[in-house]
Amino acid sequence: MKERESVQDQSDPSETDSEELLQLDGKSISEWVSEIDAISKEVEAELVSRDIGCHLVQVLEAVNTVLFDLRGFKRTSITLDPENSYLHSVLNCRCSTAFLISVIYIEVCKRLNVPIVGSPVGEDFLIWPKTEYPEELFKATSGQSLFSIVNGRCVDDPGSMASDLTAKSLQDLDMATNRDIIGIALANLIRLHWRRASKSSHGLMLTSPLSQLNNISSSNFPLLRPQDLRKVVDFATS
């Protein structure tokens, strides 16, 4: 599998605490990150309660139990609801597109020392445990393969490109870097805001002033200023 190099930005030392200045629903970025830490602790407790070893299949099944059964996270189709498109609000409402659920999945597993990688495939963003033996991902265990455990129903959907993937084709995918994932998230937000804006104001053009978007939107999710986005990107790639 090919992994593209991620260029690390050199942050200004005077801005090392800048993420604390950006409040999202009353919490700093580090406080939202601690929400993911809490989920990983719940997974560890789930494994202890089962009194089982930390085999990969059991760890991923425990992640699924905590995320989808105990915490009630749900994957949805593309929506115009901003709550489903911002990571911090998804941690609250627990409902989002498969992309952001996958991001949370990756971060939880990272804290459990289970490296998960991902790649955009058609309309999906697919994830899987990093391994030198991709054929192991497609072997059924307890009725499910590792690949289907982490990606859900899209793997069995004939209309999804995920259903056509094999161990060989998986090796040809480019694994997304942190910067790639942030780029996908920002592109999704741009599409979301333009869908909402064009639905409320027919004929709105890409060259229209951004202020029109904020005036049109009645939600609590205004467009972030460039400097705010830079703080989020710098923190996420550090």
C-alpha cells in the first residue's frame, strides 16, 4: 500500500496554545480531544469486563460495542444538517456520515495502539487495520471479516465500490495522511454550506460574498474565519 508523505508545518512557538483560544460549543479543541480519550478508556473497560486477550478482532468488536451499541453513534447518508458535519458536534449528537465516524474510529484505535489507515473509494471513505497481510482483512471471523467490522454495511452493498475491493486492489490504494483527511473534511463542509445556501437563495454563485452565506444560514454553525481554520489545521497535524 502506498502512503504519501505528509509535510509537517512549522508552528510559531508563540501560537502553541492557540487551540485553547478557539472555543467550540464552550469547549477548547483539547477538551474535545479528551472526549475521544474517554471513548478509548471505555473500550479498555469493555475488554477487561469480557476477560479476553487483546486480539485484533476482539479489540475491534469492543470498539464497535462502545461506539455503536453503548454510545449510540450512527452512520447516515449525506445530510444538510451541520450537526452531522462538524467533529465536535458529532461527538455530541452521535450521528454523522460514515467519513466522520471513520475519523473517530481511527482516533479511538490509535489510543488503543491499533493503527487504522483509510482511503477515499468512490463515495466512501474506507478504513482498515494497518497490516502487511491484507488478505487477512477479508477472511470471515465469526461471520464477519475485519474489513466489514470496521466499515459496516457498505462492504456488503452491491452499489458501493467497497463491495468490489479485494486484498490485491486494497494494496493499490493511497493511504490518506492527516492532511488528506482534513482536506476531505473541509471540502465536505464547503459542499454542505453551498447546498444550504443555494437551497435558500436560488441563483447564488460561487463568486457571491461569503457574508451572504452567514446571512442566509439560520443555524448555529457560521463559516469559520481563515485564521480559525488555520488553528484547527495546525493543531490536528501537530
